[in-house]
Amino acid sequence: MWPNMFGERVGPFTTEREHMTSNHQPTEQIAALISETGAPGDAPTERLDVQSLGPPKPLKQTLERLADLDDDIVLVQFNDRAPQHLYPKLEDRGYEYESVETDDATVTVIWHR
């Protein structure tokens, strides 16, 4: 769990402090979500939580993060809804993606073709 801007502890999946280890290896929960998609399961991962942000910040932050990542890294984005406006921008930039609904979030897994 991690504190949000109001100091409240929030987290969609576990009580673990971090969802990723320092070497970009996914936790078991993240790996399970990635396995539900066509993303490469053995690729390094980055996690981006935009659930608390209002539009257009999730779209902007996701595109900025993707621009900073190497092509082999899979981005796992947590949002409170499916990012419909992001999908065409990902396609234009050569990314593939799949969204998975969980009890706590919509998780969009994004990887480079």
C-alpha cells in the first residue's frame, strides 16, 4: 500500500509496499494479469497507477511514460475505467494493448509490437 496525496493508504491488490521489484520483475499478481493478455510474459515491466487522476492526465502520463521506456518493457497501467481515448493513440505509435477488468481497477497491459 502507498499513501495518496491526502495521506491515506491505498492500493488495489495487496498490502505489499511495492508492486514491482527494483529490477522490473513483476509480482505474481502482475504476472497473472499479464498472462491473461498477449503481452510477452518474460519481458521487464513497469507499473503506472493513474486511478486517482482525472482526464486527461492518465492519457498524458501513460504516453509520456511509454516515450521514456525501452521497447522491450511492458507497461502495466491501473485505471478506474478502460482508457478508450488512449487506444487509438497506442495503435498510432505501434503499441499493442489489452485491458483486463479486476475488482479494483481496469488494468491495461501495453507492449511494443
